[in-house]
Amino acid sequence: MQIDLDALFAHAPSPYVLFDSDLRMIWANDAYQKVIGRPREAFIGRLVTEAFPAPAASVSERMLRGSFRRVLETGEADHLPLIPYPIKDEDGRDVERYWSATHTPIPDAEGRVEYILQNTMDVTDLVRGEQVAESEGLARSAAMVHRADAVATENLALGRLTDFFQTAFDQAPSFMAVLNGPEHVFQIVNQAYTDLIGGREVIGLPVRDALPDIQGQGFVELLDQVYRTGEPVSFTGMPAQIQASPDVPPEQHFVDFVFHPLNDDTGQRTGIFVQGHDITGQKIAEAELTARRDKFRVMAQTMPNQVWTADKDGGLTWLNKRTYEYTGHREGELYGADWARVVHPDDIEGTQAKWAAAIREGVTYATEFRIRRNDGCYRWHIVRASPLRTRDGTLTGWVGTNTDIEERKNIEAEIAKVNASLEARVERRNRELEELYAALRQSQKLEAIGSLAGGIAHDFNNLLQVITGNLQFAMRNLPPDSAARERLDQAMRGVERGATLASQLLSFARKQPLAPVVTDLNRLVNDTSEILSSAIGEGVELEIRSADGLWNTSIDRNSMENALLNLAINARDAMDGQGKLTIDLSNAELDEAFARTHPDAKPGEYTCLTVADTGCGMTPEVLDRIFEPFFTTKADGLGTGLGLSMVYGFAKQSGGHVTIDSEVGEGAAIRIYLPRSREEEQTTRAVADADLSGGSETILLVEDDDEVREVTVNMLGDLGYTVLQASDANEALDLLAQERAIDLLFTDVVMPGETNGQVLADRAREMRPGIPVLFASGFVQDAIVQGGRLNEGVQLLEKPYTQLQLAQKIREVLGSDGVAVSVAAPDAEVVSDQAEGAAPTTQTTDSPRVLICEDDALIRLDMVEQLREAGYEVLEAASARAALDWLRSELVDVLITDVGLPDQTGEELAQEARAAHVDLPVIFATGDVDVPSAATLGNCKVLSKPFGSAILQDAVEEIFISRGRNAR
């Protein structure tokens, strides 16, 4: 079948293009060229994917290829109601557009698909909701809906070419008809044409008979002209009076149309193809819009303000006379984007950005900028614009006004100038007050925590005193190599650790008694450098810098050394053992401004010690809590959180101040300001070790804690003293009033009631002038301390104390050497090889073997003894590394590990142990509630500290029973 596509569709307003079976574009009509914006030579002869490439595997490519494939496979038409497909614009840029298309097969003589005819419509503006002519929008919307309906129901069967044409005609968004012969007899009409003429049946009728109402309007004459000359004609917006029946009045329509001649194979004229669009709605809307626009412009011309309108994209389309008079421009010179020509250069960027945002969001526009007057002067205007919308909400344009606010701006500038200095002063003062209040809150918080910590330390020291005395008595008659002696030694070391913790708490609470001496801080730091270097390790470079003429300061040297060591260790941990530690000594004068922002600081002269590291630094949240007791950022088991608290308390108790500067990734610098001393440096003489000595004097012991008093009585009696006991000050005063010799008053400082140890001492001196007084306390109160230092002449023995310390202090207060006492003294501290991770020779027994990994020597020793007494062979390690050495060299039946170890966590140790021994049971002993690895690894138990011997043994027993083996 031969088809003259040029005769049918060349000048049709609806786009058509023809593909061969390879999807090569071989023909297209004028409307298709227009809609894609390219000439024929740009795409004819090319594959559609070459002419119009889409991103590989994109939705656009899959939809188009799928439609072509269905047509080629089924031989039936396929519809794409809506397909996004980008094409390049005139500048070569890809522009996303939306199409509605129908692909109709044209078979060859054997029924195979030889060609595919595509009828496509550009519906981009409909999809984006842009304003289009109503008739055009309705027509294209109808096409989309029609195609969507076709896809939703079934692909139309087009067996013959005639059926295809009819279907294509009916689906076309424009009206179409085919007229035969010189009488223009209707052969084919589509639904759009039928709707236009009021539903009349016209097939088989000449135009003059079918549509008598268009006679005299020029349409029939144009048909005759086209048929006679063979030249197509087209018109836009042509009026037409259509009367569907004699019973109804004529209706006014406006149409765009083309009359195109049709020829047969011999070139003879056979008919005319009619195609067009009913644009009546568009014409009516345009007329209404014109009327409204004229009305608006008449009103706008009478307004005193500048008034303007813009299209939906923001380009100016009209300005009133006031605008032209002000700017001096002629009509049209500021249209589009040229309005920016009169905007002040400093305002243009912000103004355009706000205008673009308002257009994008479709919201009211309001801003202020300067507009150039016709004399070149710029004046401030407030510019407002409101969006114009259709009834369905579609944005169609903008209307705006410019109002001169130059006078208002001048007044605002004057007011701002007057207020500027005042606002700056208020803002500066507010910042100072905020900083002051923040520092004050932090100081009050630390003060409250310090009071609590001091009270806890007092009670804790009393408990430690009872334990210390009883441990010493328990060790008295034990041979040095006994197992019980070893355990008591470990317990004594635990007491010493507890005493250290209590001392740190007291330092933070500023209740630690200090013995300050005038000190050259440079000499003290350099004398301590070897200890510091050992503590921080070889990976940290230590640099000590000191200013010339460094001032002396009066401090407790032991406390200063401890503070410096704590700072160095913290710095080392912050640097993970690699970096640089700088200790800088300098003179500093703190002024009133510094004191205002640091409530605890006082203006004056200070010696400043700065410890700076190159570590990880601290966040603001950590800095806020860094001096709180027990606050630490270290892993469990690697720090008590008391080191910096002790430093803080020591500095405050010494009359100084502490600051810290740090940022994440920038390291930290801690500065300790210590008051300047104008005295010469004092030298101290080391005290030689003394033997245990006692005497026969009578001592009045005053202690409210029954257990502490009992232990102390035994210790004094063991030294040969006669002891009188009193549980409070009233009892002591009664004893002092009696006619009996009392050589020393030994009293606690903190006691219940109104009479504390200092008051008791004063009363005692009144009753017995010259009586020596020795105070004992784990918590020093202000009664015997001024400014963190013991009052003149006060003798103090800090709890907890040993019998040797007690004996030496009493002889010091009494002023004589006393009598040597022969009692069994505790041996020197023994350090277990196992605690350091060494692997001693193990016993060879048939007992089940348990490996205990615990860094706390007291806890480890206790667990070892419990399991050995229960019949187990026990290996012990103080670190994960030592435990792994045991596992590599010995067979182990059960691993018991603490979670917080010094070199890695117990969970990591368990994972490494399981990698080597997949069936090894593991018991986690921890103070934490949750141990995630226990569930992950399986065959694990968790014991929560503290636990007793029975619980530990039951846990081990259950593991062996579950493995089908006797525990012992």
C-alpha cells in the first residue's frame, strides 16, 4: 500500500514522524520540526537514539524503547500518555520536556511491521502547570487522557491502515477532517471536529449542505481556492459563527486551522485535509484580561506611588507614568530584567536573590533597596509585589509598587548612630556578666562538691584507721613467709591506696593540711624532672622553660610535686604516649579585669606554672566538669578522676588560682597561679627513719568513733603509755578536772556537739597551762587551719596513721626520744611476680586449671586464694598481655577476667582467647551491669562485683558441670 504522508500530514499542525523498523527517522511533518526546534537534515536518516539521546537506562529511554518494542512484537498501536524525554535547545543544552505520544504500526504486504508512525504532542507546560491557551491546554489534556485511557484498557487493534487513520484522527487533540472532491464531501471527521460543529452527522455530505451556517464567512471560498490552486492555506484566530441547529442561536468561535490539498498517485487533486484548534476559550480569556488590564492601568496611573507589573517569570511588562518620571527612562527601557539598571550596585545582588526566591516559591515579595532618580541620586524605596493567580491557583504574573522611604531611612540612621555606642557598651557589659555568672556558678558547684567530698573523706579515714590498726595487730605474730601474712600485706597496701584517695578528696575540698615553705619553683620542677620523664615515657618530649628573675612562692612542696606529676600523667594519656609536654614558669600579675571574670581569683602578683601538651584536647562539655572529683574521660580502670581535682584544691588552698585552655585537636594548657612570696627560699632537712619508740606517760585520748578509739587505745598501750579514754569533749573536761597527771591531750578535731577539738584544747590549756596537744583528723576544719595552713603551734597527725607514725609524732610533741619498743613490725612490701605478668613455674596437678586476669592486686589475691582453697590450680595475671602469654604456654580450663584492664578491655582479651581456644569458657568479673561480649561469644558468665567466695566457686563449678567434667 502506497501512502502519501506529505499529502496527509506535511502541513498538519499536529506533529507526526515516521520510523522504519530499525527506528531510523525517515520522514516528519512541519509541525514536528517546529516542536523539536530542528531542521529535517538534523535528524532524517538517523536513529532516534542518535538524534535524541537519553541517559542510558533512564526512565525516558526505557519507556520509549519499550513502546517501540511492543509495536514491533505485537503489530498493534501503543500509547504513551505521558513520557519525560529531554532534548537539546537552541544553545545545545539538555532541557527536560514532557510528551504524549501514539506509535501506530504500518505493515508491509506480508503483515510485518515495516514502519511506525508517531503522533506526539509537547505537554511540558501542562505538566508543569504553566499558563497556556485554554483551548490548547484542553486539547492536549484531552489527548493525554485519551491515551491514558487507551493504555489502561487495551491496545487498540489496528489491522488495516484505514483503522489506524481513524484511530489517529479520533485521538488527535486538534480537530481534523478529510474532504473529497470539488464539492468537499466529508469522508472522515474526528471527535474534536464533531464537537466543534455541535455533534452533527456530516459523513457523506458536501460542506455546503452539512454546514450551511458557515456560508458567507469565507471558509467555503478558501476550500475552493485550495482545491483549485493546490496551495495550502492557514489562519490563526479566525472568527466563526457556528449554529448547531435552527433551534439554537449561533455561537461565536475562534479557530486556528490549515486547509491542505490531497493528491493521488498521479498528482490529481482528490480532496482537502482540514486540521486546526478551537481557541475560543483563549480568545475570551484574552479579551477579559485585556479589559481588566486596561482598568488596572487607568487606576495605577492615578496612584502617587510607582506601580509596575511583571510576568510569571519576573520580567517587567508595564510601568506607570510615576516610574518613568522618577527614573527618567522611556517606556519599554526597563522591561524584562532591565529594571536592574536603576538599582544601586550595592543592593542589586541581594535584591535579585530575594526576587528570585519569591518567584520560585510564589509568595509575596517585600524588600528595601535604593533606586536611581533621573538626576543620578539614589533614594531608598520599599518595594512590594503580590502574585496574580487564576481561579485554579496557577501563577500568571505579578503586580508591585515602589514607595519612597528615604526620609524614614535618614531618621533610622540618626537613631542608630545615637544608640550604637550605648548598645556596644551594654553588649560588652552583658558578656562580662555572663562570663562572671558562669564562672561563679562553676565555683559554687565545685565548692558544694568539695564540702561533700571532705565529709566523705573524713568518714573514710576513720574506717581506714580502724582497718590499719587491726591489720598491724593481726600481722604481729605471723611469720614473714606465711600465706596469711602475704594477704594482710596486700590488705595494708589497699589501705594505703584508700588513704591516697581520701587525701586527694581532701585536697580538692581544700581540707588537706599543708606545710608551706618558701620555694624556688624552678628548682623544684627541675629536681622533679627525672620522675616526670619516667612517668611520661620515652615517646613524650619534655621541655622545661623558666623566665629570668622567677619569683618565689610559699607552697607545700610534696603537694606541689604530686600536682605536677598528676598533670604530667594526664598530659601523657591525652597524647597517647606520643607528643610534647612543655612546662613553663613565669611571673604574672592578675588585674581587676581578670578577677571580675574569675570569681575565685584575687588581683596580685603570682608565680605561674603552665603545663601544656599536644594531645587530643577537650570539648566545652568536658572543660565544664574537668575539676569535678571522680570525673574522668579515661577508660574504666585507667583513672580515678581525682588527679585534676587534687590539683584544683591544692591551688585554691594555697591561695592561688587554676585556669585551663583547650580545644579539640589542639591540646591543652593548664595554668596554676601561686601567690608570690618576697621571702628567701627555705631549705628543709630530710628526716631520718626512726625505730619504734614509746614511753610511760599518761595520754588523754578523745575520739567519738568507738572503733577508732579502741584501735588507738591498743596501739598506745602497746607502746607502753597509760591511756585515759573520752568519747567527747565533756568527758575529756571531766577527766582534766580530776587530780591526776596527764602528759598529753590526743584529740580528734571533728566531734559531735558544739565543742570541737580546738575548743577542747583551748579549755584544756586554761585548766592545765602548758599541756601538749596533738590533734588527729581525717578532715581538717577551719578551727585549726587558716588559709589552708595549720595555725601556729598546732600539731596534727593525719588519719589513717600507722603505729610507727603515731609513735614518732607523740615523741615529737612530748619533746623526748622515749624508750625503744620491741614489737613485730610488718615486713617490707612484697611485689608478686604474677602481678607484673611474669610466668612462674606452675604446679603439675590433675586439678582443673583456672586463669585469673585482674589488675587490682588485692582482688586478684583474694580470688586466687579462694579457688586454691577449693582445690583448683590457679594461674594469675595483672594484664591482658600477661594472660595471653599464659594461654600460649599453658592449657587453661576457665578464663576469669576483669572488664577494665590497663592495656585492653577484658572483652577484647576474651575475643583473642577464643580465637586461639574456641571452647574456652569465660567468666567476666565486673562492676558494670552490661557486658555485650558475653552474649556474643557464648559460653560465658558475668559476675557483678562485689561477690563472695561461694558465688565465685558456684560459677566455676557450673561451667565444669556443663562440660560434663567434675570440678575437683
